[in-house]
Amino acid sequence: MYRRDKNVRAFIAGYASLGLLIGVLAGLTSSPVSNILIATLFAFAGGTATYLVDRGKADRRATGGILCAFSVLCLVGLVGAIVVKENRWLTFTSVAPKPPTDQPENKADSKSVVAPRDYLRSQTIGELKAIDQRFRAEGKKPENAAKAYDELWAKVDRIIAAAEHK
């Protein structure tokens, strides 16, 4: 039986660690070089798995275990790396967002604090919703609408300026 075979266990451990490596690389990096490396590692894993499937019934069972370990640890590595990247556990700078102010930012101060990473921009959406809720609470009068419009446009203008600055 293949479970007792030390060679198969070594293959499973090797492919599991390869899956973990690919997952961590995919989760932590976004450079074109790493994308090529990830594609190459997947091609290697798929090519050797295809070879093992054609060898016989016992090897097919072993290949199933190998691919299962590879896939599971690839997923574990990917999710783990994304968590590490999003929580910035590998950076040694402050990740606390600055409190919003109406004063222009000082360039020297902006480099000392890392801006928060919101993929869905929940903080920005929350600020826009707060302006809308204030407008609705004060009553839908023309003067309130003009004030809310000016606040919304100023916020959108800051978002556009920040995106162009990056």
C-alpha cells in the first residue's frame, strides 16, 4: 500500500512544501518576475503529476495524495501570505491611519506613517456616507444640498489627487 512507502511520503511532503511555496509567493508578491516563477512551478508540478498518473494504479493513488497535499498547502500558503501582507506583519512602520484634517499634508510627515490599505475603500465610502447622512438629517433643503455637494466634491477631488500622486 502506498501509505507505507517512504518514497511516496517524501513525494507528498515535497509537493506539499512546493504548494506552500507557491501559495506564499502568490500571496506576498506582485512583481512580474514572481508571476513567471509561479507559472513555472505550476508547470513543473502539473507535468510531473501527469507523468505519475500514466504509470499505474498504485501510482495514481499516490498522485492523488500528492496533488491533494499540493493543493491544500498552496491554498493555506496563499491565504496565510495575504493575511501577513494585509496586516503588515513584515513591515516595521506604523500602520495607524492619520486622523483626517483640513490642513494640507506635510511631505516629511506623510512618509513616516503608512496609509491604510482598504481594497474596498471602506473608510472613504464611510466618509461619503456620513456626508449623505448629515444632509438627510438636516433636511433636504437647497442650502444643505449645496453644502453637501461641496463636501462630496472636495472629498472626491482629494481621492483623485491622491490616486494621481501614486
